[in-house]
Amino acid sequence: MIKRIALVSYGLILSAVIGVIAALFLIIENLLSELVWMTNNQLLQILFVIVGGFILYSLLKRWPHLPKTAHDSISELKTNQTIDYQDVFANLLITLVILTFGAGVGPEAALLSAIISLSIWQADNLRYLYFHYDELKQLQISERMKRLFNPFAYRQKYNQKIAPKVTKIVRQKKLLYGIFALNGVVSFGLLLRQTDQPSFVTKLGQTNWNLKQIWIVPVLMIFGMIFAQICKWLYQFFTEQISKISLTLSTKVAIGTLGVIVIVLLEPELLFSGQHSLHLLVGDWSQKTALFLIGMAILKLIFLAWCLNFNWRGGDIFPLTFAAMILGFAAAQLLPNFDRLLVVSVVTTTILSELISPIVGGIFLIFFFPIQLWVIILVIAGLLYVIDKKVAFLQQK
């Protein structure tokens, strides 16, 4: 019983630490971004971007395999049954530089990668306590604390041969990890709330759609699917062409830096991931023409592809969401007789589902739209999920 209490207490502490690290990353990123971009002087902004490029190059020269994404961490976990989490803070540092100096990517890739890595770190530490509990009991409290709270010295890697296989224990372990994950999320949310961080979600307004307008939904879905497929093909073509060119690290970072500078000169609102620019769609850009909005969406997608291919890497969920929403509002401008948010929700959900996944498209987007549109969003995402599965099954045959 005492051993179980010790494991639960230790796990709660470690999961809270993970939540705090994730929150601190976002807090520091916001503070540094505000500090760097507080000036409206374009020459000074360009100078800052160039400095950021030099910093990024020096960091990548030392850690050329970074920054890692969640996909990289999951692949490593599947291959090795564990993750090398020694570079987790270097990964966050490089991403911090990329985000601070205006790259058109999001924080979620590095953040999820860090959370996955730190979760394995937590599991290794808990495993050490579980298998060395009797040994630790014999030590003085100070020495016990040194071992338990040493970040990397005392850990027990996963070993299938000694891992508990009793169904009851396995179930208890899964339940505990669920509790620890919830505890980490709570710690993350509380710290962000206490520091008054900007919300990830921008409400896009109210809707008055009715069933008479429902016939436009499949039309918009077809448009969204075609646009998404064109984007996929162009991105793949662009990536393949870049990979054929032998570029040094310094050249790639310099080209990426040049891309950020171009956006500074052309449209600074497209800098960063786009999560804090969504207010433009219901504010300054609400009266813009459809042509302007389409141009902004395409430019945002080009900027994202540029950053991802020239070492200013990061997450693509927020940038793609922003671009998809811009296109949704452009479509709404062209269809003034239909409910604006109905059009936006259908176009955005379809494009995001096709470019990332229907699960992201369905669950993530409902937070931005009024509850009256949730059924539309979830039905579209569910339909596209079934279509994707069917296409994948037919391709395997």
C-alpha cells in the first residue's frame, strides 16, 4: 500500500513538472516574440530576423537532427520502444528561436515531441522507483530524494522481459498514466491562466444557417478536397525538387531567413503560426475582397512550405488552420446569400481534414465555431475519415 502511494505521489509530481515545462515554453515564446517584434521599424525587424538566422544556424550546427516533431518521436518510440530524451531541452530551445523570430510555423510539433519524450522519462523514473523500492527504503531521505529527483541519473528503461504482465497490474498502470496525463494538463492550464496568456481559440462569430442552405455543403466539400489535393501535390513536388539540390546547412538557413524577411516586407500579419492572427478574419480582413483573402491564404501556405524545407521547422496545424479559415472566408465572400460561418466551417473542415487528418479537422475546429455548427463539422470530418479509410484499403489491395 505504501509503495502504491509512493508511486502515485511521485507520478503526480513528475506529470506536474511536465505540464509546467510545456506552459513555460509557451510563456517564454510569447514574451520573447513580443520583445523582438515590439518595434514597427521594418529595418530593425529585418535585422532581428538576420540575427535569429545566425542563432538558429549555430544551434543546428551543434544539433543537426533537431528540431524533432511529434511524428519523429512516435517513430523513434515504435522503432526502439523508448526515446532518447537527453536532447528535449535543446529541441525546445531551437524551436523557441524559430518561433521567436517569425517563422510561419506553430509550437505544437516541438511541444508534443517534448511531452512524448518527457512522458517516457516519467515512465522510466516511475519504473526505477517500482523495481528499486526496497533498495530506496534503506537509504536516508536526502539520498533517496537525490536519486528520485535527479533528472537523468537513476532510471529504469522499459524491458519486456521484466515488465508486469498480470492483467490487473496492466490495467492499474493504464489508469495511473491517465491520471498523470490529466494532472499534467491541469498544471499546464493553471500556469497559463495564472500568467494571463492569450487564448489559442478565437470565436468566429454567430451563425443562422438553416436546412435550405444544406445543399451547398457537398459543393464546398468538393472544392475543399480538390484544393487540398492540389496543395499536397505542389508541396510534395516542391520538397522533392529541394531535396535534389545539395545545399549546405548555412545556405538552407539563409534561404529560410530570406523567406521570413520577404514576409516582413509583404505582409507581417502572416508571420508566426497564425493562431494569434485569426482575429483579423472577423476584424480588419472582414471587409477585404475574396481575391485578397485567397492571395493571403496561398502566401501563408507558401511561407509554411518554405520554412519547413529550409530548416525553420515547426508545427503545421495552426498555419494550415489559419490558411484554411482564410479560404473559408474568401468562399463566404463569393457566396453572400449563404450563412457565412456555414461556408467557412465546411471549407475549413474539409481542407484541414485532407491536409492533416479528419480527427484534427473535427475535434480541433469545433472550438472556433458556435455549437450550432458542430454537427456539420463532425459529420464532414466523419465522412472524410470513412473515405480516407476506404481509399487506403483499396490502395492496399
